[in-house]
Amino acid sequence: MEAFLKWFYWYKNFGDEMLFFWLINWIDQNYDISKLTVEVWDKSWMENWIRENKEYMWPILDKLDIVPINRYRLRYFSHIVTLLWIWPYKKLFKFFGWWEVLDDSRKFPHDGRNIALLYSASIRKKYFILLWWIWTIKKKSTKRLYNFILPRAQNIVCRENVSFNLVNKYNKKSTLLRDFSKPLLEEFLSKHNKSNHEELLFPYILINISPKSFNHASFEKIQKFCKNYPKHKKIFFPCDMNYDEQYFDQLKKMFGDLEIYNRTKHSLQETLQLFYNSDGWIWARLHFLYPLKFFKKNIEALTQEEKVEKLIFN
């Protein structure tokens, strides 16, 4: 079948880009896909990312069709096109991605009602799958939305037990899959040969901060953390280059020896090598806490978001 992957944009966000490889391969392994159309923020960025790391792509590489999402002034026009059912991908099987699935902490329509409004035909025909985040119900309107969407999904793939237990009340056709990045990290370890890198290594720690965690409490945590590594080089890793890079200059005022890692000059394998050989991590973003946990490193988190609590600490 031909399928369309919606709301998994992967633009300059390393965590999402890392998950991309194993997500599309999971789809290919579990469904008879002849063509998978993937919507992204930046077509050239993603195509370059795929070329640079094609060893992680497996057989689905030849089945991919990367298309850009309509943005800015054209975005609302694209919504009208979708509502009028003249969207070119209207008949394709839908995989709805994780960051705009069902989350009533977001404002309308990005709390999940965008799915019900824009893709109601796919919902009614039960021609879709939901991936990953199904948030705890806090509003009556959310319960009504769940009653409409969840029972009709052919599968609901959850990343943690809370979501999995919730969706099972609505739909027994659900799957618990901790994280699509786990097989990727296992693949990295199978290729990893530390002896080839030892002569290049120096002691270092990795630091990340995000917009939500950029506050005085985080600064104090980072300063306290760095005191435990007085002889280590400090490397700032911008997980999401759309947002995190702006904080480098401000952090450098606190730590004059802070350096920034330009991941655009490195392959996925090289970047995971950087994570693996680090002596310490202090992070704000989930998809770098997860590799840290997988590599059995000590976790120092700057954020207490619901998804971090669910996936990392439960």
C-alpha cells in the first residue's frame, strides 16, 4: 500500500532526525509499503541527512518520497485544501506522528482536534495509525475526542506505560514500543570500536539547555554539575538547532572555555560516539536523556516535563 507520514517534520532537531531512521524502517518491516510519502519542514535538509547516513536506512530508502510542508502564509491555504478533500494525499493510509497527536495542554486545534477536523474521512474509514504520545485526559472535550479517534485506529503505538494503559481502555489494538531509537543505539554499539578513537579523545562533558529550561534554576544546576568535572572540556550540544543555539553565547559568559558542537559536520555514527565517550551529561531534551539512559550513564536532567518523567524515570 501507499502511505503518508504526517507530523514528523525533523528539521534541525537531532532527536527527531535520529528517530526518523528507525521509525520508517519499523513501518517498512511491519506493513506492506510500496511507497511512503514523508512530510518535512525542509526537503533539502532531510534529503542531505539521509544521504549522509544512508547506512541506517535499510530497504525502504527506495520507497521514500520526501515532500515539504506548506508553511507561513501558505499553511492555512493547505488546511483549506485538506478540508475540501482535494489534497493530493487524501486516499493514502495515514501514520500520524508524535508531537501533534493528542495533547490537551496545547491550544486548539493542536490538541488533537486538527486530526479530527482535517482528516475526519481517514478517521471514519479507520485508515490510520497513531504513533507515540497519548496524553493524560484533563478536559471533558479531550475525552470526547478520544472516544472519536482512539477506537478507530488500526494500531496505536505508545512509548511508555501510562499512554499504553490509557489507550487500551479504548482500543485493544495497541503496541508498547519504548522508543524507536533503541534499535538505532543497538546498531551503533554493534559498529562501535572504541580502540579506534582513544587516541583522539580528551575528557569532556556535554551540556544542553532548551527554551523551557533556560532559567536561573538551570544555571545553578549546570554550575554545580560542572564543579564535579574541573579538568574536563565543556561542549555545548544544540539538540534543536532552531532554538538551542541562541543560548550558547549566554552560557559562554558563565563558562569561558565552553565550545559548541557543529553536528552538521558529523555523521550520526560520529555524534553517537561523542555521546558514548562523554564522562558527564546535563540535558534538557528527551532524546538525549534516552541515549544516556541506554548507555547506562548517570542522568542529570534540567526539565521535569511529563514525557521525561514517563519515559526516563518510570
